[in-house]
Amino acid sequence: MERIVEQTLLYDFYGELLTEHQKQVFGDHVLNDMTATEIAKEHGITRQAAYDMIKRCNHILTNYEDSLHLVRKFLITKEKVQEIYELSRRTMEVKSYEVIHENMKKIEKVSSTILEEL
């Protein structure tokens, strides 16, 4: 996964667990694509402090993900929902009962897997 996408997902899922200052600094970095120098000017801190805060927040959020796996579960579920969507679209385009029945069985199986994982 691309680093910025990963950081954004980590921030989306666990950002509220950071302090207000950490949220502002890390949010500026991942959501506003600001550099450590820009963040330092914006928040009245040194560039090194901004860089350290970004690195620390990334470490904190990664540790949350390593423990809770919410981002991983989200991405897996998203992939399975995409599969259901594709199967349902294909099912609507066919006229053969056998193909429809087979696709519905696949949809049921994928749906069941999602429900078990929730």
C-alpha cells in the first residue's frame, strides 16, 4: 500500500487517540500534505520537532494497527464487498438460471465470510 494512503487510513481509524497537538501536526502532514518545515512555521515549533512528532505519531498509529487490525479488516471487507458487487452486476446481465444460481451461491459465501469476520 502506498505510504501516504496507509498513513491516511491510520489517521482516519486511530487519529482520535492522539493528543490534540499530535492530531493537528500529523493531520497537517497526511491530510494537507505539509512538510515538516511548513508544519513548524504553522505551529510555531522547530522543523526537527515537527519531524519528530510526525515520526512518533506514525509509530503510535502503527502500533494501534498492529494490536487492533482495524485497517486490515476494513480493507479485506472492502475487497469482499467489491467482489459481491461485481458478482451481482454479472448476475443481472445473464439469462441462464444455472449461472444466476452459481453467482448467488458465490455472493452468499462471500457475504457469510464478511458476517463471520465482523
